[in-house]
Amino acid sequence: MDWQTRVTSLLGIKYPIIQGGLAYLAYADLAAAVSNAGGLGQITAMSLPNEEQLRSEIRKVRRMTNKPFGVNLAIGQHGRPYDHMLDVVLEEKVPVLSVTGGNPKNILSKARGENIKTLVLVAAKRQAVKAEELGADAVMVVGQEGGGHLGRGDIGTMVLTPYVQENVSIPVIASGGIVDGKGMMAAMALGAEGIEMGTRFIATTECVNAHVAYKQAILDAGEQSTVVIKRSLGAPARALRSPWTEEILKAEKLDLGYEQLKELISGKANQRYINEGNETAGFGWAGQGSARIKDISSVEEVIHLIIKEAEQIRSKWK
Ligand SMILES: Cc1cc2nc3c(=O)[nH]c(=O)nc-3n(C[C@H](O)[C@H](O)[C@H](O)COP(=O)(O)O)c2cc1C
């Protein structure tokens, strides 16, 4: 079956499946595995300590695959400068850049004229329209089912995807809660021309930096196992529910503010859980789709099964 859409043509990939930026998890092994399996893998720039590490991670991906891949740049991280990271992405001629977490204006203007495709992650129609005006090649729309940072509006993927698609002319990639072929077909029916997944790719053998305890917690999750934290800071984000996230929510209820919360929500606390497996000393982002992930497979198997299931659904409705 033909899976060509404007997203596959734009990115030069076989299947319209994109691996989302995954802080402290998306390095060369995962990115190359996704790209080799026909999707678009990405490395997450801001998880790396400096631009030279990013350069070497980009080169590592290139040694592992000759397929297109992307770099994800989260620009809202407490004012951490990203200019040098962006320079490396452009110098290394990375095929795709995805931007999230802030105003992409400067990045998109710097990328213009370079041979790089730009994707902007949005969670509202206004942001999508703006991204299109600024010259983004496609938008990724994240609904509130998703893992990690979300929009402030609590809008689900089911409504946000067609709402955005009806208001922009560039291709829309749906994200948030998609873990299988059913989700992929639903997204395409809603007008998306591709999907982005985060949580599903954590539960894979090639996500080597995800500790087994974190992967297991995703497998064990039910529909109530995730919770939105950081809402009081205007930066809602979905994590696995745990005593640690309950602590965060308690502090948020007391309106203690960023200074009191910063240790609890820090990147270090995140890494203690997801990289080191210390569940009582940190937290891990994950989406509601965790409830439907029941195995740790290779990336190739995950993509193969998604396509197989989606094709079965397509043929059923012919
Ligand atoms: C552990 C984790 C870390 C994430 N880190 C980033 C990030 O650094 N940059 C980014 O653009 N999105 C990040 N996201 C969001 C994902 O790219 C993607 O939009 C989201 O996971 C989609 O929802 P899903 O988890 O239901 O598939 C993260 C998500 C998770 C689960």
C-alpha cells in the first residue's frame, strides 16, 4: 500500500511516522533505528551539554543510517541559549529541524534559504497559523493526551488535528496518544498527513537510555496512570503518576511558585528516574497512550506492526 503524503515527500521518508523529540532519551541509536525503519528519527539537541556533543551525535546518526533524520530544538528551557546548537544543525546540513517551546521566528528566518525542512510543534490554532506565516514547512499538532509538555488549552488530538488542518495549508502531523495503527488511521482520517509519537518509542529496545524500570512502568500503566504537572507554572506536562508527582501537585496546590518547585521538576529529577531507574527520586514523562502499550519491541517491529494494522483498517473500509 502506498503511504505517500505531503509529509513523506517533504521529509523523504517511506512512512509518515515521526519520532518526537524525547529529552534525555532521543540520541543516535533511537533516531537511526526510526529512520532505518522508514520513519523520521530525531535527536534532541537540548539534552546534550554543548554544541560539540551535538555535532558528534549528528555524525553518529550519519554513521548508522543514510536516511533522513532530524534534530529537535526545544527553545523554552529557562533561557538556555540555543544559537550555537542551531549553527551546528545548519553546518552539519541536518535534513530536518523541529522546533518547540517558544517563538520559532528567529530560527525559521535563519533556516530560510538553507536546505533544511522545518517542523514546528504547536498546541493551538493560533500557533499553527503563526508557524505557517513564519515559513514552517509543516506543523506537528500535540493534543493533551501526549507525553511531556502540552498546550495550555487542554485540547485533545481528536479536535485539535482537524481544527488546525482546516486553518492552515501546510501539512499537519498529529501527535498525542498515538501508539498503533488504529491511532495512525484515526489521525489520517482527521486530516493529518503524518503522525508523531513519543511514548511508544520509549518502549523499544533501541531507546537504550530509558531505564528498564521506566519502560516497565509504561507497560504497567492503565488509563489513570498519567498526570499533568507544572500547570501552575503555565507549562503543563504529562508524566507517569508517582509519589514524586503527587509531591509536585501538592506544592502546586499551595501555589508555592517556581523557586519552591524547581528541584522537584528539574531535569536532574527527570534523569534520576528515566535514565537511572530511581522511581522514588524523580519523575518520567509519558502520555495517556501508555495504557495501550504492552510490549517492548524493536523500533522496526513497532513501525511494521503500525503499518500492518493501519493497512488492515484501510482495506476493511474500502
Ligand atoms: C519522555 C518525553 C520527553 C519529551 N521531550 C521532548 C523534547 O525534548 N522536545 C519536544 O519537542 N517534545 C518532547 N516530548 C514530546 C514528544 O515529542 C511528543 O510530542 C509526544 O510524546 C507525543 O505524545 P505521545 O507521547 O502520546 O506519543 C517529550 C515526550 C516525552 C514522553
